[in-house]
Amino acid sequence: YETKIPKKSGDIPKSDGRQIWVFAPGPQARFWKDCSDQSIAVYGGDLLGPLDAYPTKEEILQKLKVLYQMDVEPTNDARAAWEFCRIMKDGDLVIAKKGNRKIVGVGIVRGSYRHDPTRQEYKNVRDVDWIQEGDWSLPDGESFATKTLTNISRHKEFVATILSTVGINAEEIDVESGPKYYWMNCSPSI
């Protein structure tokens, strides 16, 4: 059905509600101690101010272009800010990374987005219950994208690899590693 039903621009694929995110708590996990100690996940974009003040991803993109005087489209930065604020939700799984090969934590998002002006940097915050903390390397041949925030929900095998690397059984946290099949009724024209 994915080939027959047109997707709206910017839609994020859903996987039974829970999504799985990889995020960088600052360059080289600079804010990981804050995240661990305060049970939070943080996102930069401090010049943007509160991310929930922007009603669309396009407005974030245009503001980034003005703030950083860019000639190119900061698409990944705008998407990360939008998803951290508007798409990520309570119950989602987050994997904190250091660089593109290290995992420093795995947690579950608790609550909604908030802007914390008391923080010096990385003022965009999500509460997280960290269920696994440490320092693990991905297996040879595997690496994370260099983006600040990435939704990896569709990549079930990669998710399973990450979770097994940190000692978590995917079934324990309701992340399935195989395909799901559904019956659906729809119009013959679709």
C-alpha cells in the first residue's frame, strides 16, 4: 500500500506508535553527563529560542537561514528541530550517540518538549528515563548518520543490532525486528 497511497511531504513513518531516535547530546556527546544526571535529552538550536514557537518546519528553516546567513538550505537542522519538538513523543525510544560509532545511552522519552532558559546551552529539552548507560561501539561496518537527530524506526535490523550491542532484548521494550502484516479494506481505485 505504501506505493499506492501518496505520502504527504514531511510525514514520518510510524511503527505502531513508538518511534526510535538516535541523537547527539552535543558534539562528541559533550552534554551527555547533563543528560544522564538530569534524566533529559537535549537539543541545540539555541538561537532559534523555544522551538514550539514555530508552527511549521518551513518557518524554522527560514529562520535558520537568516540567523546563520546561509546560502544553502539547512534542511537537516530544520528537520531535527521540528522533530525534537513536534514529532518525538512520550514513550519513544532514544539512543544517545557519541560520534558516529559509539553509544552512550538508551532511554525512553517521558513527557513533552520544553524549553529550559536556565540552561547555558542546549536549552531544548525532553525528559528521558535512561534504561542503559555505558560506552559501547557499534559492530564493524555499522555507523550512525552524522545528523544530530535521526529517526531510525524503519531500520528494524539496525535497531536490533544497536539494542543487542547494549544488552537489551528488543522484545522487552516492544520493538519488533521483523515485518508486520495487516489486512485492510480500501477502495478498488486505490
